[in-house]
Amino acid sequence: MTRTALVTGATSGIGRATAIELAKKGYQIIAAGRREERLEELKDIITDVPVYTMAFDVRDKVAIEEAIDSLPEAWRQIEVLVNNAGNAHGLSAIQDGDVDDWDAMLDINVKGLLYVSRAVLPLMLKHGKGHIVNIGSIAGKEVYANGNVYCASKFAVDALSKGMRLDLIKEGIKVSEVNPGLVETEFSEVRFKGDKDRAATVYQGYQALQAQDVAELISFIVTRPPHVNLAEVLILPAAQASATTVVKE
Ligand code: NDP
Ligand code: 8X3
């Protein structure tokens, strides 16, 4: 039977690259995201394996449940779930923070990950196997100035990844956490609310990670033998040593 991987946030950046990379490894892909036209584009790019698309906002738990419940039989044995959907919204001192940005980050990065996992887990439990890969961040390991709520959301992903691993170990389900440093994606464009020039400065003067670098790591993690789990991996550009230490030209 063809193996199935569900990737959230497959319309851009790390999630898109991961969907393409896992397809190369022979997984049929369930691609999730809000932008339907981008999900459709993936069907043109991934041609060797079937692609099934799901458009939902990870904040909408009813939509998630409906999407998973309505999966056709051939797609129900999800072996790999990559909880990747997420973003930063804003970069401000706590006293200047926008509460709508806070809601977005906590609702998407934390609760969204929980809702998708809760909906997919019964399918994994039924088959007694599965692998969940949560995309955390170096921001879930170190807090940096003005990162407050985004960092808190990723610290929560770190705690949830550990908690999920503890709870699911007896069920034959592996849980891994991938914590990237700076990756050149649409991340900063979203953080800076469409300001492309400001976003570009984040990746200037050094070689940032590309989405493909992280996708290859995720692919490596999920293709280890059954007795191996890469539980937590921090992946950084060579020019980055900590959340705030980046050597630029
Ligand atoms: P992108 O902005 O390129 O991609 C974000 C993805 O998340 C998009 O596919 C987007 O799809 C999806 N998404 C965002 N909000 C929602 C939502 N409410 N419902 C459903 N899907 C949503 O950024 P990255 O690829 O960089 O980010 C992917 C993950 O990696 C995030 O969790 C991020 O925090 C993490 N990360 C990123 C780093 C970086 O430097 N880039 C470093 C460390 C971690 P759509 O808009 O179509 O819904
Ligand atoms: C994204 C990387 O350094 O902007 O999680 O927080 S950083």
C-alpha cells in the first residue's frame, strides 16, 4: 500500500518543499493550506504520486475535522503528519504588541497544531503506527527581544512535542521536532505584513537556509528505520550560532 503523508502549510516555504520532497520518496501527499490555487499548483508539480488537497484554516477545528472525516478510504492511513503551518505576526516590544497578532500566533502555531493532530491521531492509532513531525523553531529554544509571543508559541510547540512523544510512545507513534533557524521563505513577509523590502533584509549578508534544506531533513527523519527516532533537531545556517548571533558580511 502506498504510504501517505499529510503536510500542513504546503502552499509555501518549508511545507511546500517538504510535500515535494516526500513525494520523491514515494509518499502520496495530502497537502493542506488556505490558498487553494497554490494547492492546485502542487498537483502540477507532483506528478509521480497522487496529491489530495485540503483547504482549511488551522484555526477552524470544525473544518479540520470535516476535512479529515471526509478523506476517501485510499487516503485514510496517514503515516506521516508534518505540522508545519505557522507564522510570526509582528515583531514588537510586549508593551506595543498587537493583540490580534498575539491571537493569530497562538491560535495558528499552537492550537492549530493541536487541532490537526487531534483529528489525525485516531487514524494513526487505528493502524498502530505513525510519525508526527512538529516544526518548532530556534525561537522555541531561545527568546529574543521583541519575539515575545512568537517565541512563546514555539516554546509551546517544544513542550507539546515532548508531551506528545511521552503520550504516544506506547501507541507506536513517533514524534519528532524540527527546530530551524533562519530560513528564507515567505515567513518574514508575513511577519512584516507584506513589507517585502524589510523582509528581504532578514536574509541579506549571509546564506540563509532554504526551504529545501529543511525539507530534506524532514524527509531523512521520516525515512529512518522503525527503531530510530530523531526526536529533536536544530538546523541552522552555517552563519548562525544562536537566535541572535548571525555573522553577516
Ligand atoms: P511561509 O510563510 O513560507 O509558510 C507558512 C505556511 O503556513 C503557508 O503554507 C501558509 O499557508 C500556512 N499557514 C499560515 N497560517 C495558516 C492558517 N491559519 N491555516 C492554515 N495554514 C496556514 O513560512 P515558513 O515555510 O518559513 O514557515 C513554516 C513553519 O516553519 C512555521 O511553523 C514557522 O513558524 C516555522 N519556522 C520558520 C522559520 C523561518 O525562518 N522561515 C524558522 C523556524 C521555524 P496559507 O497561507 O496558504 O494558509
Ligand atoms: C523563525 C526564526 O529567528 O525569526 O522561527 O524566530 S526566527
